[in-house]
Amino acid sequence: MIKQILGIFVPLLTCVAIFGQNNADIYRVTYLKPKAGGMDELLTGMREHNKKHHNKGIMKVRTYRVVSGEKAGWLVRSYGPMTWAQVDKFTADASSKAHRADGTKKITPYVEKRIGPTYWSPQEDLSHNRNTSSKPSKMTKVTYSHINNGTGGDFRELQRQFKEVHEKTNSDASYTMGRLVHGGDLTIFATFRGMDNWADMASSGPSWSSRYNEVHGNDAWGRWLKRIQKVTNKRHDEMRVYLEDQSTR
């Protein structure tokens, strides 16, 4: 019963903390599905639109093409980091007459479907060796975890154990754990891993299970898998490729 209560209140308290602070750690994310045969026009229009409306400050954008997963063929636009106060400024700019008119002319005609915006916040305590470079990775693997209601505390505990293995085995892996904090299903977390190419998907050195058992004891990896299966409702991933010509940061 205590764990169930914590599973409900830990995520709630996290949200309260996020909305109560004024740190620049909010990212705005939007998915765009191009119309059939409209990708080239969309990319051209996006590049021109960025020159006018997404070329400075909080309006700067990174654009990615999704190349695997259930949204393969879609584009992703990401802005941030911002404070919540800056989200107000961003929204005011994006809603201005000139901005909307330019987007309606150069982007909207080539978009079949839009999802978002959603707002995400990085979870420092669940991330390892975060990349703080202002230069984007060529590719980003994103793994989504939809957790069951009331299991937030267990999920965070398991991810801290996961991170501890990286730390105690001197892993050079780099990833950021993010959490959806507004605009969608608030039980969703995601891991973001930057890479240069598909070859970076290959693993090397001792197996992860042996490293985990080394840190947490015999058969610990098997126990971790059983626990994560209980708290997770769904997992899926996608690969994103950075589009330099359609980005301004």
C-alpha cells in the first residue's frame, strides 16, 4: 500500500516542483506528418520559414526526420530549453499575425497531421553523462516508456539503479531521461541517446547483465527485468536524423 501511495504522489510532487520553478529546462516538441508527395515542399518551406521566424533566441529550432519506428517518415521540431515564462513569449511570437501567415503559406499546405505541442523536462537524477554541447548529434535514439498509473516511484528507483551501474562501471555512455510534463499522457518517460551513425548501436565489452550483477549482486538483472515489466505498460523507440538545413540551433 505504501509503495502504491508513493507511486501516485512522487510523480505529483515532481510536477508541482516543475511548475513551481523557473529553471530553463522545458522543451517544446511537435510531430509533423507530411502529406503524400509533399516532403520536398515541406522541407523547403520550413527552411524559408525558419529564416524569418526561428533564427534567434528561444525561437531557434532543431528539426529531425524520424527514420524508424511507428512514426517513420514524420518530422519532429524541438525548441528549448526554456523557462515557463519564456513559453509565454514563444507562444506570443508563434501566434502573431505575421508568424501564422508565413506558416500557413509555407508549412501548413504540406502537413497531413500534427501532434503536439508537448512539453518535456529532463530528469537529472535519472540521466547519465548528459551531453551539454550546443552542437546536436547527427542521430538521436529515443526510447519511450509508458508506465502504469501508481508506479512512478518504482520506475524512478529502477532507473536510478540502472544509472548506478553506468557510474560504478565507468561507462562512457551518455543519455538523458526526459519526462512529459504537459500536453499529453503524463505517465510517459523517454530516454534520448545521441549518436553519429547506426554503427553506434552495436554494444562492446562485458554484457549489460554481467555488469548489472557485478554492481547489484547475483541474479539482480533478472529481478530488475521482472520489476520493470510490472511497472511498464508499453515501450517503443524511434531513430531521429538531424536536418541541418531545417534547423537553426
